[in-house]
Amino acid sequence: MTLGSNEAGMQFAPVILAGGSGTRFWPRSRRARAKQVLALDGVRTMIQQTLDRLLPLSMADDVWVITNYLLQETIEQQLPEVAPHHILSEPAARNTASACALAAFLLVRSTPDIVLGIFPSDHVVGNVERFVEVVRAGVALAASGDRIVVLGVPPTRPETGYGYIEQGARLDCSMVTCGDIPVRRVKCFTEKPNLARAEEFLASGNHAWNGGIFLWTARTLVGAIREFCPKMAPLLERIAAAHGTSEFEQVFAEVYPQCESISIDYAVLEPRSAKGELASEIYCLPADFAWTDLGSWAALHEHQVALPAFAGSEGANVVDGANSLALEAHRNYVFAPGKAVVLLGVDDMVVVETEDSLLITTRAHSQDIGRVVRALADAGREELI
């Protein structure tokens, strides 16, 4: 049974954010075929997998996708279950606050108490049953008042590339339907700490990675935008008022680019958490469902060698090719479909071949692929990006 029409009367609308360019997976990822529309992890694309795990919670008719004009047609083809008018193409990239708030302002007019779930389109979830259980509990908590729910990933290393959530007191869930899912109040958010602080956060046991999954009612998010982003609110109100009319596309194209480009973390979560642990009404549920942010070729390699197929294969290579042979070669990632791949005496390499490009780097440098894309742009090589 989905939450869209359950016995408690709660309504749930997942919002999938799919506007990113996925530069860290160049050369496979390009502006017009970004990471979220690629099948990096299996047969289904990243955004298809995102929708698949949301369907036990919501009807496809209740799903919204916020993307860009380069990806809209591809996403419509990959997600035929989602109504085309629910796949919105941003006229200009304005970060996550505008994208999240856009959906809230559209829905608050008809269903102010509907719970919106914000879900990145390019993450991997290993335990979908647990994901559904945790999100269902989060929806119930978000629906119970003017509350914001975030999902915090239990950290496994002192990661400096993620934001962190500092958790406070446990919440008594007797008043809401959270089942056995532990809930803690949120003290504050910290964006991408240095290594020393990340090590402190890991040792404290009170911090979680911010996985970018949020739950709130349309009324709650609209109220937060009006409070913390007063210049953005009237712009989104104008867009929402035009939705469903013949003027919508023109109003959307003219007004949306005027919104401030700011993340939802900076726009809403941090200023609201500054009210204090008790007053902010922000709560954290554990994202303990084998979450992975495939943020680089090295991360993809690590994810794949952790799968059962590689059990006991220490120093395994991941090779996508017609045939492969590895001699004294370890921990390499190679994507060369249709080619026989031979690895001889090399370790920790990343090799990715497409029809017009060949990337050769190391696992250690795979986080820096964005530099390649910027260099290509500076050189005027638009055909490669």
C-alpha cells in the first residue's frame, strides 16, 4: 500500500532532483546524458532506480521530477510512468533551494498538508526494504506538524566531501508512527569539514552524513522559504499562480532565473537549526540502508567490489569489456565495452573509453575529473562536454 492513499490519510509526493551535470563521470557523463540517466550500477539507469524504490511509497502520478532542458526528453523516455507535466525543466540552474521550493509552492495551493520528499536522482541504495521503512516513518513524522525530517547516513570514515548533521536528544515517538525507527533532534549542520573536524565528528558518534534526503509538508517548506528567503517566495508564488495556464512556460522562463542560486541546506536547514535544538523542529532518522553516493569513478569501483560477486576477491579489478585478462594488476576500473582488455602490472588505474574520448587517470585523481571538464570548456571543446 502506498502512502498516497493509506489508512492514515497521509499524502506523499516524492520530488526527484535531476538537474545535475555529473561532471565527475566524464567522459561517459555529458551535459545531455548526465550521471542520473546512465546505467552506472546495473541495467537500470540511476534515475530509474530512484523511481523504482519510491513506487512502494507513492503512486507514479504523485512523483515530480525537477531537471533541465538537456535531460528532460531523456528522462521522459526513461520514466514513462511519471506524468510528463510533472517533469519540469528549470529555465536556469538555481541550486536545490529553488528546485525544492518550486514543488512546494505548486502543491501548497491544492494540498498544503501533503508531505514532500526530496530525493537525489543519482544515489545507490543497497537495502530497498529498509529504505521504504525509514522513509515511511519519516513521512509520518513530517506529517505530524511543522517539522522537517532529514535522513542521516551513519558515517564510516572521516569524509571531507560530505555535509554533516549533529544529532541531539532522542525523540519519544509514542505520539507519531515511527515504528522502531530511532529519531533524534538535530543540533546543527556543518558543510564539508576539514579532515581534523571530520575525524572528531566520526569519533563523537553523534554525527551523520547529510545524504540530501528531506521530508516536510508543502506548508512547512513554503513557510520556511517565506521566512528565510523572502525575496524568493513572491517569485515562486507568481510561477505557481501561472501553473496550469497557457502563460506558465513564459512566466516560468522569465521569473525562475530571478531566484537566488542557493542550496536548501544554506537557505532553510542551517538558519532554522540556528533557532536551537528544541525550537527548530528538525529531526534526523538513520539512513541505514546501505546508501552510497557514487561521486567518482573510484567510488563506483569501491561500490562494485563490495558486491557479492566479488566476495573474497582482494584487490579486484572491475572491467566492463568483452573479455579481460589481468596479470599482476590490482584495484583498477576499466570501461571499454566491446574491447578485449588486458591489464599488465598496473594498480589503481581508471580507464574509460567512449566513442570520442579516452580517460586515463588514477583512482586517487578521479575526484578531480571536474577539472578536466573545466579545462575543456576553457579550450572551447564544447563538443566533448
